[in-house]
Amino acid sequence: MEEGQGQAERDFKAKYEEMKNLKPVRQGTFVGEEGEKFYVAKSEEEVYELSPLAYYIWLLCDGEHTVEEVAHTLSRDVDVELEDVIEPLIAVLESLHNVQLVGY
């Protein structure tokens, strides 16, 4: 593994450790889908296009389950090892949080 990749993976794992007990809650409203694109609106002027993975993670953010529980659900539902879902999960959660589609 290249050093840059190893550091990035450690960064995501450290971020996961910080976030795993938080309970993410989705914000915005699902407004439709077109093919494999899902649209979530924060307002009439602000609509975001989400990938299938980002939309699925957004749906799992119900405010009842922790990031750790979301990771386990994602791992089970897509049949991927838990350690392999951490990086994409954290990346998606951070992106959704940055545009205020997920709060904690």
C-alpha cells in the first residue's frame, strides 16, 4: 500500500472513531429520481443530486442510529466487510454534512 493511501485510510478510521457514537439525522426532502440519480432538496432553490450510495446513506440517517450502527447496516446490506465501508461512509457523511443534508 502506498504511504499516501495508508495515511488517508488511517485518517478515515480516526474520523470514524470520533464520529461512531453520533446519531446522524437526514435533513432536506427527497424530490425524485432519474435513473441512478437521486434528488434531495433543502429548499426550492437548493437541490442536490446524490449517487445511489449517498442516497442510501442519507436514508439510513434517521437520528435513531449511531454512525457505528449505520456502518454495520451498510456492511450487511451491501455484503462488504465493515472495515471496507468505513472510508466511503465517512466521506459521504462529511459531504452530506457540509451541504447540511445531514446533521448530528
